[in-house]
Amino acid sequence: MIGCAQFAVCLANDDSRELGISDNARPGHQIIHAYCDLPAEPTLGLGVLDVHTDFVEPPELVQAWILYAANVFGGPERLQIMPDCGLRTGSWRPLPQAHQHGRRGYGSPAPHWSL
């Protein structure tokens, strides 16, 4: 993990569907703490869709996941928001509303938005 430039994770399937950006509200996202302080300062490819269910994530929930990750990583600059971790098995669903919510919610330049 020393020279890795990016970690791609999709934690939507492990996390709560409740809103909130505290550690208690985001139990499925705790693993990202392990990536934020690595020497190479990798970016986090954050997958925001649960590809294992037919649940459609509301924009406010995706916003909470993005804001939580931005807070853990010290800002949005080291985030790359993606539909999932890259191991897609289902259909692709873009979330432009969630991206807009994420941009407004953090109040900083938008991270690298991948659709």
C-alpha cells in the first residue's frame, strides 16, 4: 500500500441507509480511515451505489457518504466519486442530483466527478 495512488471502494452495500455524517452514522465507511494517512496520500475512489440490491439511493444519502469521506480525507480534493468500485455487475445508473448535492454540501471545489 506504500506506493498506491488510489484506492477504489464501494461501501454503500455495507453502510446504513440513515442520513448523517458522523462516525456513528457511517458504520460501513470506517475502513476509509486506514487509507487517508498513508505516505503516498492516495485518492479515494468512492463508489456510491449498492450494486447488490435494487435500492435506489436518494441523493441525500449519497451526499452523506460523500461528505463523510471528504471530512475523513480533509476535503474533497482527494476524492473521486464513482458509481461503484469498478466491479460492476448490474446496470449503470448515473446520479446527477447526488453530485449536485455533494458539491453544495461541502462548499469547496468539487472533487473529480466520474460518471
